[in-house]
Amino acid sequence: MVTLASEFINAGTDTTSTALQWVMANLVKYPHIQERLLDEIKQVVVDGVEDIKEEDLQKMPHLKAVILEGLRRHPPAHFVVPHCVTEDTILGGYLIPKNSNINFMVADMGWDPKVWEDPMAFKPERFIGEEVFDITGSREIKMMPFGVGRRICPGLGLALLHLEYFVANLIWKFEWKAMDGDEISLEEKQEFTIVMKTPLMAHITPRKC
Ligand code: HEM
């Protein structure tokens, strides 16, 4: 039980908090995206409401798009846990021998210009469309911040819920602005996850909702 609990805590805390920091950094760097998100929240939540509830999040497609764009542009894990090939496999003309250890270039998949237009730009609108984006990659794999297949992150649903809940409430309650003269650097640093080299510093002001 202790090992299980520790695995969930280790795998679930740094990843989610890193993703949250990257999303908030982009909302500070690009105030028009923060405004767009606030507009959506205001259409769902009435003035004076203290907390945005879980059921409200389902009515916010732009919020989901912001989170997905954050995970595409800044996946907290640039690789998955190493996997092992169970039988000789030919992939793209290359033989991957049985028992080889393999991994996946998670970040590079999300930044592939053949798949994503202007991939290094933060554009949540790319996820707004007729279809809900399939983050599990069961139909096609365009990015895989949680891995895919049978070892996909079991905390995926919880992580998305936490990210949506925190981002929505942080934007609903506060206006986030860059500090004077601060450019918000998106440079990365490898720790347990890929974190912001210069951690986010921002001026936050309570909104008069
Ligand atoms: C934004 C947040 C998160 C991201 C980006 C993330 C990403 C990942 C990735 C890439 C893997 C490896 C998948 C593979 O090997 O193919 C993984 C595995 C795992 N994650 Fe997450 N994760 C997140 C949040 C969470 C949360 C909240 C929990 C639990 C509460 C969790 C628990 C786990 C566990 C236990 C594994 C190992 C699964 C296995 O080996 O079968 N993760 N995660």
C-alpha cells in the first residue's frame, strides 16, 4: 500500500504542478489568451460565485484547449517510462530486436511541423474544432504527453481535471500580469520533469467579480 501510494504521489505531483506552471506562464506572456479564457468563464459562471465547480468546467471548450496546448507545447515529461519490445518488430524499415529498450520523443512529436502548423507558437485555438481531441491516441497519435496504449498514465483524468480546475479558478479570481520589464522566458530545465528555467514570477491582483 505504501509503495502504491508513494508511486501515485511521485508520478502525480511534479508532473501536474509543472504543467500548471507552464500554462500560467503562457497566460501571463500572452494576455489576449488570458482575456479570451476569462470571457469564456464569464459566460458560464455568474458574478459573485466564489468557486468554479467541476460541472462548470465541461462547458468551457477554450479552457480545455488552453490545457491541451500547454501539454503539447510544454509536456512535463519529454520521454515516457522506458518500454521493452516483446518480439522482433519492423518499424519504418528498421528492425527493433526483441527485448530492446525503447522510448518515445514525446516533446518532439508535439513539435513536429509536419503535423502541427507553427508548432512552437502557443495557439489554443488549434484544439477548437468539431471533434474532441483524442489525447489517448486511440485513433491517431499527434502528441502523447501521457503516453499511449496499455501503459498510458493512469492519472490522466485526474491530471486534466486538476489542471482545468486550477487554471479556471486562478484566472476567475485573479488578473495575472508580468512583472515590470519581465519577458517571461520559456527556456526549459531538466529536473524530475522539464521545468521552467526561470520559474514564473507574476503580479496577481484580485478581480472584482
Ligand atoms: C500533467 C500531469 C501528468 C503527466 C504529463 C503524466 C505523464 C505520464 C507519462 C508520460 C507516463 C509514462 C507512460 C508510459 O510509460 O508510456 C506516466 C505514467 C504514470 N503516471 Fe502520470 N502524468 C501526469 C499525472 C499523473 C497523476 C496525477 C498520477 C496519479 C495520481 C499519475 C500516475 C502515473 C503512474 C502511476 C504512472 C506509471 C504507469 C505504468 O507504468 O503503468 N500521473 N505519466
